[in-house]
Amino acid sequence: MKLLHSALRFRVNYFSDLGRHQVVLWAPGDTPPVDAQVDVGPKIEHEVPTEVFRSDIAPLQVGRFYPSQLLHADDAPGPMFRVMKRGDTSFVANFSHPLQGRIFSIDSGKSDVSTEPVGQVGQLLEWSGMETQMQTPTEFERADSFQREDESPDAEFYRQARKVAHVDAVCARRIQALYRTVLPENARVLDLMAGWRSHLPDTVQSAAGLGLNAEELDDNTQLAERIVKDINADPQLPFADASFDAVVCTLSFEYLTQPHKIVAEAKRVLKPGGMFVVTLSNRYFPPKVIKLWTELHPMERMAWVGTLIKRAGFKKVETYVERGLKRAQDDRYAAQLPESDPLFATWGVA
């Protein structure tokens, strides 16, 4: 019998030009409730000379968030800033909290969970709002955004089965719980970039897995159909239009070199009203991850994926973040990282 822990589930809710956003934090059950009228502080914007920005470390792009350490200044009014506008010799930096000036709500409720909650209230607004999008589109991409450290053919790199865990066991269970919540019941699902585990709930009727390693796919008992294909080399999915009720991409989107085409293909193979769900965390394999991924905060990565989904014509775009549960003691990183890997998700409706 699993030991249940009393927990308080905090949730921050808000909207932006991208869609609906939720940030969830699990905290111990005796945590005092948070005032729903939290003050995120005043608006703080300054025009900053472009020469002050450390462009040797990162490119200056509108809509992006940067740590204030990238400014040649000791008197920055906040730990990070967002670039609101950019001119020839200066830019407007917003040092306010990302939720400043935005309507948001906080709700909470008691719950019993099988994993010990360890979240601290101070984490609740730590990242909240960083995925919001403005009317002026964020400049995420550049010409070299999809380059990788290792440009060898993916079919060669993934020829050997690795069968490694991309997140800890707690985060994997939360991914499965999210899929149980957002995927249609009795759905036919395409698991895009599949491996030896799919994290799908038992409410799924059947799943087809498309991946790069036959041995890993054969070891995946959740798959009823297995297809080996390199979609970086050829992004066309080998399925007819409107073949699936849902498409999921679990912990792998960061390796796509032609993500715009893949998102469009996901929409093509979905039935009207079908779901495309992308789940992410904060780990990746450096040799094959795209350069853009290494430049973005995890919240911005989620926002970029959501932007691609929205531009492809998906409706009801949402983002979801969940953190605050304890890592299992037998996990290899338990001594260094007591908290479970965070979960980031973006989805839309075809």
C-alpha cells in the first residue's frame, strides 16, 4: 500500500496572446494559503543603450527574457528583464515581474498525493508569466537556431539502443497523469519520436509509435504499431489525413531540426478536434539538441513550442507547468537534486 502525503496544490491561472496558462506547485499540507491578491510589484521599464548588453554571450531579441548579469551595469532594478522594443542604438528593458499588469488568479486545495510534496511558496511566482506572449511576436529563431553540436545522420547516432530515462520516475508519473487528463478517452494516439517507454495512460485505446530505434520500439509494450523513420531527414509522417485522435511528443521536441513541418504534419494526421500535446522537462542530450534550446529558459522553450502550435492553426492553445514533488530516494540524482524534474507541457486542438 502506498503512503499518501497531505499536500496543498497551488495553481496560478492567466492568459496571454498565446493562450491559457497554468502553473502548479505542490507544497506540504500545512503550508499557509497564499493571498489571491498577490502584489507582483510596479512596472519598471528603462531605455538601455545596446552597447551595455553582452551580445558576445547571447543575441538581443525582442520578447526574450535575459538575466540582468548580461548588462554591463551594477544597478539593474531586477534580476531579469524582457526586451520590449529594440532600436538602432538602444532597447526598452522591462524589469517588472512577468505577471505585472496582467490579470491572474491563484487557487489552492488540499489533496493526498503518493509523492511527498516539497515545494516552497516562493517558487509559485518564480517563473510564472515567462511563457506569456505579447502582440509583437517574440523573436525566438535565428538562421542558426536548428544547428546541432553533432550533425551526423540521426539514423547512425540512434542506431544503438540506449533505453535511458529522460526524467526521474516522479516526473514520468506526472506526465502520464497529465495525458490521462487532457487526452480523449479511448483515443488512437501517435507517439511521435517514441522510444522504449511512452508514459501513456490506460485510457488510451491504441498507440502507434514512430521512432529511430527498432529495438527500443520493440521493448515498448504500450505500442500496437511501430514505425522506424528519421523525421529530421524526411518530416512527412507516413499516415493518412485524420488518422489519430491525439498526437504526443514526449521529452523529444528539442531534437527536431524541422519543427515547423512536423507540427504541420501533426495537425494533418489529426482528426478535427484532435489533440497535439508536447511535454518537456529541463534535461536534454547536448550532441543532438538544437542550438535554440540551449539559449532559452525552460518557460521560453514551452512558449516557443506553443507559438509553433498556434501558427500551425491549432486552437485553444494552453501551457502547463508542474513542480514541487520530492525525487525518489533511489534516483541517481537524489543527493544533488531533492526535487523531482519539473514538467512543462503545451497543447492545442486541431
